[in-house]
Amino acid sequence: MAQDSEKLLSILKLQPVVPVLIVDDLASAVPLARALVEGGLKAIEITMRTPVALDAIRAVAAEVEGAYVGAGTILNAKDFDAAAKAGSTFIVSPGVNKSVLDAAESSSVPLLPGAATASEVMVLRDAGYKVLKFFPAEQAGGAPYLKALSSPLAGTVFCPTGSVSLKNAKDYLSLPNVVCVGGSWVAPKELIAAGDWAGITKLAAEAAALRG
């Protein structure tokens, strides 16, 4: 089936910024997610870059009320299926390949696939995808590049991720083809290591207040 864009948009529209997390310590996953939700960031992406990522997704899905946990850095069908079974409500990939698209076809969990060029966007549109991740955002041309795509590729909306920060987030959020941005600045490693959940809640609230 084609992308369930309405289901995906209902999650992405919850907030202007989706936290992109690398969880190294499983014990921090639940309090971190609770801090983000308390600050107004309910949709949370946990990347599959560490050995505890799946367990972190499973824990957040089971224990954090109000959270919509997603899995990021999905590169193949095996990881897609594992993340979906762990409780992910959405799946994010940095690009796209047949393996991931095939897994998405047979899953009720919506996929947010990555694209960095007009040609990649066109291929995904042909496959039925209207909501895409623009990655790596800054390195691929930033907000001016994405703005240039808005007219010829009208009807496609993006979640830019990749060197997006508090400093440049509004540049993206002001664009007509951007639904939200993804960023890691709301959960700095040093605050996670210190267990400063109040500090992370403060950063999350600041991000949740961003508007284009």
C-alpha cells in the first residue's frame, strides 16, 4: 500500500520539532522521553544506532504516557520489522531502498523516507509517498534549496533533519512545504549524562514554542 500520509502527519503535526535521539544508556530512555513529553514534544525518534535502541523504543512505548515513539536510521527490512514489533508508531530512514519500501508495504506503521534531491523525491512520489524526510538538510542545500522544491514538487511536505538547530529551525518552519523539523539539540548528551531532566524539559518547551 502507499504511505499512510494522514496517519504520519497526525504524529508529525503534534509539534514543530521532533527530537532525534541516540540512546546509549537504556536506563535514561524513559526519564528522557518523559522530560521531552512534559516539555511538549510528544513525537520522539530513537535512532537505531546503539545496541540498546530497540529496548529503549520498547520501554518508551510501554511506560511513557503520551509519547509517540518512532524508530530512526532504519536501513533494511529486518530493522524495520524489529522496530515495528518493539512498538514504534512511525519509522524513519535516512534514504530509501527496495528492502525498506517492501517492509513498509506490509506494515501498518507509516514510513518517513529520506530524500535529498528532486529525483529522489520524484521516485518516492511515484511510490505513493507524500511526506518525506529532507536529509541531510543543511548539507544538501538548507532552507533555500527546500524552498526551491516547493513549487515544482507541490503536494510533497518535508521534515528536514541534519544540522538543524534552534538557530535555523525557523528558516525551515516558515516554508510552505515543511511540516516540522528533526533535531538533536533538545537532548544534549551532557544533560542526559547528568540526568538533568528539568533542563531537557526546558529545552523541549522552547522548541515546542517555535513557529514559522
